[in-house]
Amino acid sequence: MLDHHQRRQRWIIFGILALIYILVYFYRVSLAVVAKDVARDLKLTPAELGSLSSILFYVYAAAQIPLGPMIDRLGSRVVISGCGVLTAVGGVLFSQASGMGQALVARVLIGLGTASVLMATFSLFSHWFTKQEFGKASGLMVAVGNMGNLAGTAPLALAVSWIGWRNSFLTVGVMQALATLLVFLVVKDRPATACENTTSEPAPPAMGMLEAWKRITSNRDFWLLAGLAFAWYGCYLAVQGLWGGPYLMEVLKLTREETGRMLMCTSIGFICGSLVIDSIARKLVRSYKKTFLGGQIILLILMTAFQGPLDHLSMPLLAVFFLCLGLAVSSGVMIYPINRSMFPVSIVGTALTSINLFVLLGAASVQQIMGGIIDAVGKTTPEATAQAFHSAFLFPVGVQALAAAMFFFARDYWEK
């Protein structure tokens, strides 16, 4: 067991990693609020805007493949610090971009730089927290990280109205550099106490990279979890990461500030849900699988509102809808304790980055495909803006329905 000093130390480390994860989330969702400004300044079509947003997630997803073994071998501190430098450079470059090319390069750097943070953090948690504590710690990290999600909505809209989108992103780039330095100086990969005493697991024999991937990919339940992870984050980022903002401004005719407030309600719901979802799973439902699946079915039902019903809601009901959407999205946090329970601690970094590959592929592909649909419908019927968005949002709904049906057959990895 950890002594008092080590228990205090792990929460200091938690706080520092939460700070850098807040910035990760900001970069993921902030384009939704400034989409019109960026598109105007850089002269982008909807399809190009979709590509600009999704490139971060494609790069982020691809980076998961080498990052898992790197985390397991080099340690979380070194990997997060090195990647943080790339994020800071990318953030500053994006703020100065004069065209699509520079903006794409900046988003690629941000994607590479932010790719390691959450999974490296969870890998570190596997050494500082027991299996039973892992779900609570990971849920809390996502909840705190969503402060970046929150900052990327109404506060960003306010900042843009004051200092413009370029200065706003420049400021965040400088903050990223300072947070990266803090990680390098303070964070420790594991406590001085032997790892097995902390995780309640005997130290397993070392496993090679190819052997680890073989063990992960030969597990049928990993693929079922990956499918719903893909759909979950695809739905969420379809709304919060890019197309929710243009939908609210172009179809419902909300202002940028009103749009920011609506998307902030989703962030608040996600934060609140992430704080309690592990307790719901452990004390009420007594199953990670059932908690995850139930939340995803609710998310699926809510996403169907983008087919038209949402167009006619009053502002108060709209705010309630986006709050409930965030609450339903928070059930996705369960993928990490489920994934953590599937594999031994020696390959937890590889296992977590493997599942995260599908999380980010969902965000990237859904955003890009929706941009293509909006562009195609807009060219055939330019006056049918609402129809274009309704058609686009039908794609993540279909993917979510299929993935949820398949995940029903997964084993329930449950440890009391």
C-alpha cells in the first residue's frame, strides 16, 4: 500500500496532468466556436473545414500505434513532455496560419502532440492507483479535462469577440509550453513502493510489442468495445468538435455567443456525468458494460433529435437537451476501466492506446464524412441548409445504432 506521502504525491501529479489534459480537450473542441471565423479568414469550404478539423484526429489516432509501446518502455513523463513541445509549436503556428496549408500543418503537430496525454496518464495511473481505484481516477481525470471542453465554448466565444481567434489560440499555445515544462519537472511515472503493491497485481513477465498487440487484437471483446468507442466519440465530436456550432448558427440562427453557451451545456453535462459515472457503475448498476451500453443507447436516442425536432425547441429546452447529451456522452468514460480489466498491467499502455485509436478514428472520420455530406447537399439544393445538416447527422446515428447492437454480445469485465 502507498504511504501518506505517496498518496499526497499522486494527487499532485494528478493535478499537473489534469492541467495539460485541459489543453488537449480545448484543442479538440474549440474549432466548433471559431469555425465561421477560420473559414472566412482562410477561405475554406465546408468540406475543407471538415478536413481541417478531422486531420487532428486522424493524426492523433495513427499516433496511438507507436505511442503504446513507447509509453510502456520510456514512461509517461518523457512521452507527455516530448509531445507537449509539438503541441505548443502547433498551437502557435495555427494562430499565425495564412492559408489551408499552414493550418493543416499546425493541426497535424497538435494532433501528434496531444495524442499521448490521456493514455499515458491512464498508464501512469495503473501504477499509482489500484484496479478498484482506477475507474474513479480515470473518470475524475476526464471530468477535470472537460474544463478545456468548457473553455472551448462560451469562454472562447467571449475571448474571440475581445481579442480575435488568432490571439486566443496564441495565448493557449504559450500556456501549453508552460504546462509541458511543469510535467517534465514534477511528474513521476510510479511510486517508490513496488508497482505490485500498488496495483495488487503480481509483476508479469515482460511482453514484446508484437506479442502484446497479438494478445490485444485476438480478444473478440476488444473489437466489440472498439466499435462502440468509435461510434461514441464520433457522435460526441460531431456535435461538440465541429458541426454542432455551424448547425446552431446556420439552422437555428443563434449568435456565436448563444452557440457557445449551448455547447457549454454539453460540457457541463459531460463533467457532471464523469464525476459520478464510476459510482453509478459500481454501486447502482454493478457493471461497467451495462452502464456504458445504457448510456450509449440514451445518446443514440438524443442524437436522433438532429433530424428535425431540435430545430423547433425554445432556448431553455435547447439548453436542457445539450446538458442531457453531455450526461449521456459521459458514459463513454467506462471504456477505459473495461479496457484496463481486459489485459495485464505490463501492456496497459499498449492496450489503452489501441482502444484510443478507434476513439479518435471515430471523431476524425465522422466529422469529415459529415462535411462531405453537407457540401454535397448544399451544391444540389443551396437553399436547404437544414436538410444538409439533417442528412449529415444521420450518419453518426446509424453508426451508433449498429455498434451498440454489436456490443450487447460482449463479455462483462467486472471486478468488485
